[in-house]
Amino acid sequence: MATTAAPALAEPRRRSRYRPNRTLIAGAVVIGIILIMAFFPGQIAPYHPNEFDYSAILQPPSAEHFFGTDNFGRDVFSRVIWAARVDMQIALFTTLVPFLAGTIIGAIAGYFGKWFDAAFGMVVNIVVVFPFLVLVIAIVAFLGPGLVNMYIAVSLVGWVAYGRLVRGEMLVQKQAEYALAARTMGYTPQRVIGRHLLPNVIAPAIVFWMTDMSLGILLGASLGYLGLGAQPPTAEWGVMVADGKNFMTTAPWISTFPALALTVAGLAFSLIGDGLADLLRPRK
């Protein structure tokens, strides 16, 4: 009598090791759209950002003016598009120099220690005594309003956060076995820091950099609102919010749409930072 073979057990479905980081993708898509606006504003915006039309003053959003017009008849939608170039520039230049300077200084202070670390600690203590925004405003007020002076002020203060972060990571990593082995083999301190330690300590600084870009945009908007950042008639989101503050009851769209652009851009950079934190976090 023939026997029927037992049915083979179905092989369990293997889970893919790669899971798309939706937070990182969402933030990157939004920033990608904003960068397209920044690189090609002339092809996207229907009007010049500083084109006055006194026959279309304070018009509400319509098919002709998607975001309405301001008190000079300028198209708010076009100004929001053109402002993306300035605000992306602010996000980069207010964080790039602090990121590079803080990473280098923090790595050197954490690796060598002794008098250099003591000097680093004294400078940090002096800077952190004052609120960050107050100190930046004081420096910009001393140097004079404008984007370049704003970049200088932020760079003089903002590197401290990166330096403290990298220094802490360096103090831990320089005691690791691979770092001890590199020093035992006679490698120079520059090679030990640059080729062995820095790649292992820079990840938290990169994550912080992405998050700090959102704060940089808000800082640039705040200084623009106070008249210390970008100067009129430059299309910048903070300046546009300031331009519409006197028309909030009659023409709220002047301030609302650039404020929404600020919120979306800041949220996108925060999503990229969170996504990078998940991506770079050590896994078991």
C-alpha cells in the first residue's frame, strides 16, 4: 500500500535586513523640494520677488496670486520661492563653520587633554554663561546688520556645542583597543585622530548638524525679523513675517505663508536628524 509523503513544512519567510528609514526619506524629500526652489526660483516663481504692482496691493490669495500680495503689491508666492535660496544659504553657513571648527577643536582637546583641554574648558565656560541668542544679537549689533556679520557672530559662538560633543566622544574612543594599537604602532597623532578616531566620533556631530540647520533657519528668521539679518527688500522668510506683522488683521497671508515655509523647512531638517540618528545608531 503506497504511503503519502507528509507535506513539507513551508520555509519561514525571511525578513529583509534593510528597512527603509521613512523619517529620513520624508525629510530628504521635503528638503529636496526646497532646494529645487532655491536653485531654480526664476523658473518656478511667476513674478520677480521685488516687482511692485500698486494696482494689486493687499489682494487675498487667488488664481493670479496664489499666496496673495503684500502692501507693495508684490506676489507673496514668488517671494516665498525666492526666499528659499536665502534661507537655505543661512541654514548652511550658520552651521558649516561651527561644525568644522567645533569638530577639529573638540577632537584635539579630547585627544591631547592637559593644557589644551583646560583652555578649551575655559573658553566654553565663558561662552555658555551667556544665552546663545543674546550673545549672537550682541555681536551682530556690534558688527552691524547683514548676513555676513550674522554668519560671523554665529560661528564665533556656535562651534562650542560641536566641540563639547566631539570632545566627549573622543575621551571615550581614545581609550579603545584600536586607538591604543594605533599609538603602539607609532602612528602620528594626526593620523590617529584623522584616520582612526575621527570617523568613529563624528557621527553624533553630523546628526546634531542636521538638527542644528533647523535652528539656523529659525535664528536667521529671528534676526531678520529684528532687522539684524537679511535686509529689505531681500526676500527672506523672517523679513517677510516682519513685513506682514502690521497687517495681521487685514492681510494675514503676508506673514502666514512664509511662517509656514519656515515651519516646514525646520521640521524637514529635524526629520533628517532623527533619521540619521536611527541610521547611525550602533546595532546589536
